[in-house]
Amino acid sequence: MSPPPEDDLLALIHTWATHFGYYDGTIDLQTGGDLSAFTTADCTLTAHAPLWGTREGKEVATPAAEVRKQLARMLRWVRIARHDMHLARHPQEDSICLFFTVKIRFFLLPITLMTVPLAFVVTTSETDRGLRICDIHEWPAATPAEARRVLVETCGWPEETTFTPHVAFGAVS
């Protein structure tokens, strides 16, 4: 599902999802390697503890291109599905947060390896080439209400931030 063409922010998220295998579970590193059409050159993703085995205080901002390579290797063996997606938009800035539950399963076996609920926070900046994703943070959050708390208390979003159910960005339910 594509976002409305007039919504630059959702179009960026859609392009990210396409290049990072969120829709079809595959990443071809031979094509689509130039991320500059939708990210800044220094775009990073930071997974906050305890997501993905990260320890408190040991969070590292990983360049987007490296995240893409890591996902490409991982997607050879597992499939990732996103469920229970909710969307929040920052009312004054071009930032967005998606809450969803990630389920990771072996490619050929119906065994769920991990179930991880998280808040996927995307920050953008205006560049000479237009709006681009500059920073992504994955925060642990068990529910949309907990994700909202992270946005308000940790990320400095306004108190009136709300989530609405959303089906997109590779979500299956």
C-alpha cells in the first residue's frame, strides 16, 4: 500500500520499508544500494536496550547501509512480520513513530523465534534535495500507551501525542 503522494513523510517511510525488505522479506544488495533518495548521508538506526540484546548504555548508532546489510543476511534464514501497528505523528515536526510487534520466524518452519514489541521513531531533516530520514530509534514498548510514554518522556514529544491503528509499512494485521 502506497501513501498519498502529497504526504512526503509517509512516502519516505514507504521507501525505507521497500529498501529494507519490510514488504517482501528480501533485500537485494546488488540493487537499490543508494539510500540518498530517502536518507541523509549520516542516517543511523539505534536500538535501545534491551532490544536485540543491546545492553543499557551500550547502544550504538549503526549506519543505515550497515543495517541493510545485516538485515539482508538475516532474511536468508528468517521471516519478519509486523503486527498490531499504530502510528503517531509529531504535530510540529516531520517525525513519525510506528508502534508494532515484530515476530521473527524461521523461513521454512512455523516456529516463532522472537516476539518483540517496539516503538520505531523516525526523525527527518530538510536537505537541499528535499525531506530525508536522518535518524531512527527503536525503543522497547509493550503497548501503544507505553510507546506514547517513551515519546513524551524520552523523546520530548508533546503531551497530546496519540496513536491510531495503522496498516502499512509491511504490517500483516
